[in-house]
Amino acid sequence: MAEPKAAGPRRPLVRAGALATALALAALTAGCGGSSTDSAQASGGNRSAEMGKADSLLMPFLVRPKTIALTEPLKKLPTGKVLTFLECSADPCKSLGRSMGEAAQALGMRYEPIQAGATPESFQAAAQQAVDERPAAVLMAGLDSSLIKPQLVQMKAKGIVTVDFSTADKPSTFDAFFLSRKAWYDVGAAEAAYAIKKSGGKAHVLFVNMSLFTLSRGMKAGLQETVKNDCAACSFKTIDTLQSDVGTQIPTKVVSALQQEPSINWVVFMAGYQSLGVPEALKAAGLSDGVKIVVQAPSANNYADLKSNVQTAAADVDLSLNAYYAVDAAARLVTGQKAPDLSNLQMHYLITGEDVTFDPKSEFFHPIPDYKEQFHKIWGLK
């Protein structure tokens, strides 16, 4: 095709060049057995395929179970056995600790938590204290085995049962294990799918990480790979944070990231408590319009923000239910009963403000409302 002769002002010439390029691309497509109409249909088909993939990733996180994932009764109560939890200083650990104590008490166990702080040194000190005190079982959350390798060797030598969840470790590292890397990958993939679906395939995601907790590796991979592989017009960026940044540096870091990349329209937090102060900071910076916030493991303030539509959604893990599973595993193991392999059990469910039908100041979302009664029944308690 001959190039059009220059005529008229500069602006129409630019348009003519763009048209020529479009025609050339159409001709190339036709040469490959397609047409401009086929190309448009293909684009629509790709978008449809993206939405279909997002739906399939989301579905398991929208359907809530009616029963706990246990059927075999506890054959012997662990009455008098000591259960220790290495309780980190983060809010989710505190919530887990309260429910672990409740479940242990119901089983007749002695619950003795050890404050584990938030640094490798404090984790090691807490683990060593547990070794020295020699309880029947030690429970951990998000604690990577590499941080307490010598103590784990000593626990094994002393016959101390170990139960952990939410790390990048292999399940075989501990006597019982929940929320594996695969489970966390699926959580990240579902959050990405939600953003892709709600944005019509135009999700530009900022992931606010806290890599101190190795559970974030799976979650980050699920988010990043789903955005990259399943959405042609989407993008992904991440920033890392520390526990000391919560309510102080994180709001500033998020605002700075959005100012540097105005295309970001979704902010996903590794943990709900990280978002403290972020909605207010975004509003003060004039950035709250068009930015959706999604969190994992919402805290009380997140529930309130969901209810008032300040935040969009949450991948909610029922920490109390999680704690009951962990205590059940410990109870079975310390009484000589085998614990079921629930390492890949899905414990997250996607919720929005419509699901916050309870008082956020004192209650949490429970996908299985009567889970305590179900555990008590399988434990043989009245």
C-alpha cells in the first residue's frame, strides 16, 4: 500500500500514520487467516477467558462448608497435658492464643503460652524456653523452622509434639501442619482473581507484604503469577514492611507507591492489621477515589471498614477455627492417636461488607457458626 501524501496540518498527519499502522496490523492478521473482525472477537474472547478463569479461582472461596473437616472421634482426652503456644506479638497471634487457651481448657489441658515477640532472637528465646519447660506440645504460627532449628531438634529428642501453620516449610518438618505454601498460594490467586473480575480485567495491584512471616511467599506468588499470567492488561507491584511500620510507616509507604504509580487501583495487604491508618492517609492525599483495599485475616478495624465500604473485601481466615484444629491435632498426638493430614485444608473465605452482620468490636466472621459444638462432639464432650 502506498503511503498517503502529506496534506493539511500536522495533527491529521499523525492520525493518518496511526490508521496506516492499524491497517498494516489488520493485513498481517488477515495473512494469518484472520480479519479485523476476527481480531476484535479474539480480544473479546480473551477477556471472556480471563473472567472465566477468575471465576474458577474465586469459587472455592465463596462456598462455605457446613461441617468441620474431621470425622474420627478423639479416643482419649489429654487431661492434664501441658500445651504451649509461642505467641508472636502480632494481633493474629493474640487472637489465636485466646482460642487455643479456650480449646485446651475444654479438653482438660493446661495452656501455658510463651510470649515470642517479633524478631528472630525473640523467637529463638521463646523456643528455648519451651524446650526447657518441656510441655507435651508446642504450637507455633507463621514460624519458619530455620529460625529455631536447634530447638526443634531438642523438642524432637524430648518427645515434644510440634504443631505449626502458615510457613514455607514442608509439612513433614512438624508433627502436624496447617495452611501450607500451596494453601497460601491459592489465597493470593483468589485475591488476584477478585481484583481482575471486579476491575473488568484492568487490575493494577500493589501488594503490601511483611516477608518476616514466610507465609507471605506463597500468597505473594499466587497474587503475582495470577495477575501476570491471567490478565493481559493488569500489573503487579510489591512493597515490604515490618511490624514496627504498622500505623506509622505503612500508610506513608502506600501513599508514596500510589503517587509514583497512579495506575495502581488495588491495594492488597498480607494481613489486615497492616492497613491501620491507610484509608485515612489515602483520603488525606486525595487518593482514595478509585482505589480498592483487600486484606487477609481482617481485624476489628477491617470489619468496620468493610461494613462502611471503606475497604472492599477480605480473605477471611477464621483464626478461632484454625486454633481449634491445631489444638485437636496436638490432643490426638499427645495421646498416641494419629492426626489427619490437613496441611492443604482451605481455611479462607472471601467476604465483603454484606457479610459483616455482627458487631466488629467483639465478634469475628465464622464460616461454620457452630464449629465449637462440632469439635466438642468429636472430642466426646457434652
